[in-house]
Amino acid sequence: MTTSKKRPVTSDGRQIDPPSAAPSVTVNEASPLPPEVPREMILIPPTNAIPQLETKSMTTKSDSKFTPTSEVFKASFEKLQANLGDLATHGKANLEALSTSTKIASEGLKKASELSVAYLQSSAALATQTTKNLSSAKSLQEAVEIQADYAKTAISTYFTEFTKVSDVILGAVKESVKPISERTSAWISSVQSAH
């Protein structure tokens, strides 16, 4: 009784011939093959024996939605130009606000420094006059009274001038913040109107 190998059959009944002259592969001696498999029996099938998958074109009607047309590109470009124009306008206005703010702050500091210089001059004049009065004092009691009057006047003048300088500086800070605050409000309203 001889057994013959059956050859594979296609769906329409034709027999498939086995691949002829399949190249053998050399196997590394260190490969982990069981000893019962002879190394000469390891074969790589030819490329025509591997079934090829049919690929369909992926281009469909939905792909055309992603293809930009010249109208879409033109509209996007015009929108970009408008946004860049708005950005330049905002930048220019912001720079002007910063310039105005700096000018107001510097004017306030100038006025505060003028007040400080005027106070120092009046204080020096008061100290000089007090020194002259002390030198002409005829008694210790008179010298103590002159010194006490000087101390009262000096402290009173100091607090009065300090209040003036503080008011000038606070006013300058408030006024210098206004242009920047207005620009911030304008930017926030433009962002909110864009959405």
C-alpha cells in the first residue's frame, strides 16, 4: 500500500503544483532548532507562493473634504492678514499707552523730587537760623526754648512735606496706570468679541 501525497486543490478544482526549487536557508549552528530537524530541510518559500493582498485605493469622496481649494486658502489668508493688522494696531496702541504712562510717572517723580529739594532747603535755612538764635541766647533757659521750638517746627514741617510728596507720588502712580489699564480693557473686549 503506497500512500501518495495529495496536492492542494483550488476552489474551482484545479490542483496547485508545489513550488519548485525553493531556495534553502543556511542556519546558524547556534540556532535553537530541535536535533530531529535536519538543517537541510529548512526552506523559505518563493515569493510567488505567498498570497498577495489586494489593496484598494484609499481615495474616496471624504478625502476631498481635506483638500484645500483656492477659495479656502484665499479666505484663510485674508483672515490671517486681518488678524495681523489688528495685532499691529493693538501693538502700536499698547506702545503709545506705555509711553504715556512712563511720561506721567516721570513727571510725578520730578515734582516729588522738586518738593523734596525745596523741603531740604527750607530745613537747612531753619537749622541755620536756629543755630544763630542759639548762639545769641543769653541764658540756658532761652537756649532750651529755642531748641524746643526748632524741634517742633522741624517735625511738623517734615510730616507736612512727607504728606505732600506721598500724595504726589500716589497721584502719579494712579495716573500712570490708567493708560495701561485702558489698553488691557480694550484687548480683553477685542478677545471677547472675537469669540
